[in-house]
Amino acid sequence: MKVIWNYDAAPGLEQRLKELAAEGLDVQVCPESDDGRLFQLLPDADVLWHCLRPVDAAVLDAAPRLRLVQKIGVGVNTIDLQQAGARGVAVCNMPGSNSRAVAELTLGLMLAVLRQLPRFDGDLRAGRGWNWNPERMDQLGEIAGRQIGLVGFGEVPRLLAPVLHAMGARVVYTAPTPRDSDCAQYAPLEQLLAESDIVSLHVPLTDVTRKLLDQRRIGAMKPGAILVNTARGALVDENALLAALRSGHLGGAGLDVFATEPMSRSHPLLKRHDVVLTPHVAWLTEQTLQRSLAVAAENCRRLVAGEPLLHRVGPDQDQNLHMSTTRIRSTP
């Protein structure tokens, strides 16, 4: 079976991919930036292991043998489910495969913003480590004693909530359906935004949640609050976020995802000291890749054997996500 790994691969991962030949998988590595190689490989591909580069009609048309698009991760907004369904191409994802990695980086971004870690690192490397402006002392803070609002309460925030609680935070969340939790309390979205010192986003991107945090909702956030986003960039109106940071209404942001990826080198977020940025790598750890390859290889085996695939999603997935997030969006 011919498989395309459509992402970069470090030497260790590339060796692991080669070893999958023992399981009947001929895995070809194709970086996301190399569309030329991708379209050379697609005509012979049976399976596409997809990370972030969009799978659209052009990709599907170039792959007449394609039987499966396997998302390495959870969000399927980068896959045209309708076009895949029309061509009889199965689409699967991997719920939970990267949840721990995303939860840990989310916490890392919260701490990095609160303690201004990138600025102190840069100061020290530039020889200013012990000569920084003392006015910054008023801007440094801790997790303990703060209210942290989790927008969504799926696997990532449910892993994060007990850690934040143990660190001394009051944790609240909003979700379509309240869930039992010993360490987090349910709150409507508008209340969560108005009262939380840190707001962290954990919902899928759909037509309903696009720009969930628009100018009005960002304006309704608690003065001095910090926004963290490790979900999808388009959940946030970036212009409204920038305006809130410039005015001082928000105290900072930690962002792993952006409305357009890769982001432009001239993007104004890159110039702000109150924003900590990472390039959509919250999911990316050695452990995540190990879990992901196990699921991906198993689904290839099932495809050959004619068995039901793990975590298959259909063309109606967008509608299902729409229904599951409507309550978050429409909270009065």
C-alpha cells in the first residue's frame, strides 16, 4: 500500500516510517511546503496521512487511487469532506492522540505570558538580563488565585482543568452540555469572558465558531485578561485582538494558531512583546507521533482487510460540529 506522509520528518521519524514496510506500507515523506512532490506522488497513492496542508478538490482529483485521508490529529476543517465523500474517499481522525501535548503547551503559553519568559530570555541573551525596566514587575503574575475560563470542555480542557486547579486556580468552562467535574464549574460564555483572568479556547472551527471571539466578545472580556488559543486561529478576530492589546484592554495573549498559516513575516502580532507565539506545534511531540502512527497503520490494515475504520468521519461532520457548538456561539 502506497502512503504519503504529508509533513516534515526528522531522522528518527523517517526511520520509523521506513520500518512500516514490514507492515506492507510504502510510506513516502513529502513536506507540506513541497507541492511539486505531493502532486508527483498523489497519482499512485492509496492513503494520505494529512497534517495541516488543506486537502481540497485539486488534491483529490490528482489521486484517483486514493481510498483514505487519515488526519494526523483531530480537526478535519482542513479536509473537504464533501468532495472526499463524493469520490468515495474515507476520512478518519484521531481523537485524543494529541490531547496531552496540546494541554501541556496550553499551560506553557499561560505561564510564558504571565512570566514574560520570551522577553526575559531575549533580554538575557542581549546582555540586558539584569537591566530590564522595573515597571515590568507590575505585569508579572502567577496561575494561583486567578480564574481561568476554558471555552469548550473536550479532552484537552478536561486534562488541563485538574492541573490548573491543583496550581490554585479557579477553573470555569463553557460547553454545549455541562459535564460533571470535581475541579471546574460550568458558566455561560458571556459570564466566563467577563470574569476570567485567562481565557483558553478549545472548540473546533466551524461556520458557527468562526470569529467566536469577535470585537464585541473581546471587548466583553475582563480588563487585563490573557487570551490563549491552541485550537484554531480563525476562532479569533485577529484585528479585534490586536486592537484590544494596543488599547491595553487585554494584558496579553499566547497563540499557537493563526487565521492564515504560515503567518506573514510582517504580521503585527510578531511585533508585540505581550504576545507569545508558537507555529502550530501544540500537538507535536514524539509521544503524539508514536500514538498517531499506531492508529494510522491500524487503519491501513483495516482498509486492506475490509474492516470498519477507526474514528471515521463523514460529509455530514460539519453539520454535526455545527449542532454541537451552536449553544456556545448563541449564549445570550
